[in-house]
Amino acid sequence: MFRKVLVTSSMRRLGRLAVGVFALWHASAFAELNIEITVPGSNRIPVAIADFGGDTASARIVTSVIRADLERSGLIKIVDPGGTTMTETTPPSYGEWKSRGADALAAGSIGDVGDGRREARFRLYDVNKSSVLTGSAFLTSRTMLRAAGHRIADMIYEKLIGERGIFSTRVSYVVRVSPTRYELQVSDADGQNPQVALISREPIISPTWSPDGTRIAYVSFENKKPVVYVHSLASGKRVVVANFKGSNSAPAWSPDGRKLAVVLSKDGGSQIFIVNADGSGAQRLTTDSSINTEPNFSPDGQYVYFTSDRGGSPQIYRSSVTGGDAQRVSFEGSYNVTPRLSPDGKTMAFISRRDGGFRLSVMDLASRQVQVLSDTHKDESPSFSPNGRMILIATEAGGRGVLSAVSVDGRIKQRLTIPAGDVREPAWSPFNQ
């Protein structure tokens, strides 16, 4: 019964045989993720982003990225600047911007400093207090203008909201381009600049980012059996981490990036092991005869959370990395799987079966209170943003695989789609180091 129930989680995907075609890190001509805010946050901060001065074409790119990032956050409302161009040295007319409804104003410029380099400058103002909040200047390039926009948006967001922005991070996901082509892609957090890390004739499963954001671990079936690889995004090179007899699946990084928890069936059943990142030193963590899968380290590295049927139905447990008896974590409902810890370790996202569907839920680990965040019914693969604000999941809409993002309080919801394909297996990168 448990094996059938887990058909909606990572256990389902282990039964698919794939013949992987390894591809080096490269750009590809395919659709980008479209991000739609389906439910914005309430009490959004009204912010005006004036048209930046300097090089017109470069300034237009950077300004559009900043506005789109901040609007997409669901916490900031962009006020129409009315075509006003301002540099970081232009004295603001605070009364005019206040009359337009802006609480904050950003202005800046993009200048050419030679050799293909650009200098991005900006300043952020408090309109109500008629004062400067922050500002910065840094070098970028023609090919990195969007990255400069993300960086400025992160600075504005952090100053206004009080937490680190995630616009400069990346997301990975698997796209079903056709019945015989699957791609592991990585894009900017806004869905732009997608690139292909791996191509397969069959599904790719369980991608997960290393803590330093330079590698992705995943499961490939190219040898007609599930094998865990660690893939370097910069070089395209990879190493085999787990290729034991039977299934090798569900990799999860330790916080220091030195080890991975993996699920192996080499000793019979489905058990969790901890291995070094180079594949050496496999040590068994779970020792009972039940199915144990979907491991996830706690942020302090002291515990591994996982799904198990040892109590008769799929529930979430945790074990110390040093071994010992597992402790049950989930008690509400008869089906709770895929535990994922928030970066601060205070919240656990998971998938629970409710009202005949599989829905994203979160638990406050201190109070054990549970909140259902999604209104969809085929959710899987939750992944926290590195600031802990949002959770990315795979789900279905209109019979197609799509990604959704929801804030941990449930007040902000987004949908991410690719027009020409199904999207699955999302994973949010850590902050840029």
C-alpha cells in the first residue's frame, strides 16, 4: 500500500527507466518561464523607479528588470514614473513623487567606462522623509546588464522589506519538451536566461543544489538503472556519487557541501545512507525494514528528516546524523511526505493528502501547527527560496505540469509556466556566494 501511495512523490519516479544523453552546459533555443502573480500581497509598498539616465539602451534593460523584480515580489507596488528620467545625482522633487503615491523612489544611471564595461549607479530615497535610504555603484558589462538589474532590485528590496532579496538567485527544473526529450534547465529566478545542463530521452529526477550553488546533484537512468551524479555547472563535468546494486536515488546535500544523503536499495528495501560528495564512505543511517526515502538535512546539519512508512502510513521522521532511534515529526493526517526545511530551520514544508488531493503544507516546528498553503491538488517537490520567504513546487494546471511559488504565510502566489512543455522537479538555488 505504501509503495502505491508514494506514487505521487519521488518513489513514483524511481520506476521510470531513462536513457540519458549527457550534454555540456550550453544555451538552447526554447521558451523561457513565464511568471504570473496570481495573488499579490496586501499592503504593498508603493515604489517609483524612474527611468535611469546614461546609456539609453543599457539603462532601459536595467530599469525594466528592477521594476519587474520588485513587482513580482508581491510586496512592492510599482508606481508609474510617467516617463521621468533621473540619475542618482538628480535632486528629487519629493512633493511631486508623494502626490503620485510613491513612498520610495529609485533613480540611477548606466555609464560606459570602456572595454565593454559599464558602471551601474543608483540611489534610493524615502519620499515621505525626504531623505536618502541607500545607494551604490559597481562595474558590470554589456552581457551582464540583467544581472546588474537583479542586484539593484535585491538592494532595494532588502532596504524596504528588511530581508535579503532573491532576484539574483537561480532555479533549476526539468522540462518535458516532447515524449522523448527531457531537459534539466537552470534559469535566473525570473525565468530568463534558461540554459540546459542535461538532456535525456526519459525523465530526470530529484535535482538539488549544492550549498555553494556551483553543483547540482540529480538522478540519471542513462545506464538503464538509477544512478546519482554530481554535476558542475561551470565545467559541465560530473562524478558518480551512488551506483550501487539496485536503486540509487533522492540526493540531499549536507549544509557544508561535503556529504549527501541518498536512498539506496543495495541491502534490500529502501534505506537512507550518507556518502561523501565524491561517492566514498557510504554509511547507513536507517536500519529498520520499512521504506525510508526523501531525506533532507536540517540547516545545522545535525538531523536528517525523511519519509517512512514505519508507523503504517507515510509520515515524516527525523534521525540524528550520528544514528539512534528516529523521531516522528508529522501527526496530522494519514499521508505526509517530502519534508523540506526552511533556511532558518524553523519551518518544514511538505506534501500532505487532504480533500482527495496532494497539497503543499507547512509546519511550525516549535508549535507543530500546520497550515495548508496551496489550492491545487497534485503538488510535489517543494523547495524553499534561500531567504525562506517563498516555496517553489511542481503541480498541475490544465493537465500540464507547471511550477507555483507561494509565500510561507500563503498571502503571495505565483505561477511559472513554459508554453511549449511540462515543467517539473523545481529546486531553488542558494544565495550567490
